[in-house]
Amino acid sequence: MDMTPKEYQAYVKEKAPSSPIVRDCLRAFLVGGLICALGQRARSDVADALRDSAPFVRIIGDAHRVSTITNAVYEGYHAALDI
């Protein structure tokens, strides 16, 4: 099967399924945003359940308040210094 590059491109275009990139990107953006909006809340219930399990318990990260990973690492570092 000898094809010129132009014929090959036409063949591929005919056989390849259409790709709704804009629709897929919009759907991923909306679903990802929904997951982030619904999934971010402080998990104080878990922290409260563990409060009496050790002599020193410090609530850090999203168990304390929803924030960034940088703040969670900062809080964890300073909690470790207090031990």
C-alpha cells in the first residue's frame, strides 16, 4: 500500500475517531473544581477521636483548618519542635 503523505493524512483523518477536546477539557475543569469545592473541609472529628491516644497531640494541616500543603508542613515542623 503506497501512499503519499497527503493521502495518508486523509486516510488517518477518515479512520480516527473525532476528539471533542474542548468538551473534555471543560468537563474535567468542572468536575475537578467540584471535587475540590466539596472535598475540602476540616477533619476535626478524626483529630478529636485521636486526642486521648498520646500524651501530646497537636492538630495540624486540614484537621485544623483547610489551607495549603506549605502551611501543613510548617505546622507539622513546629509541632515536632514542641515534642
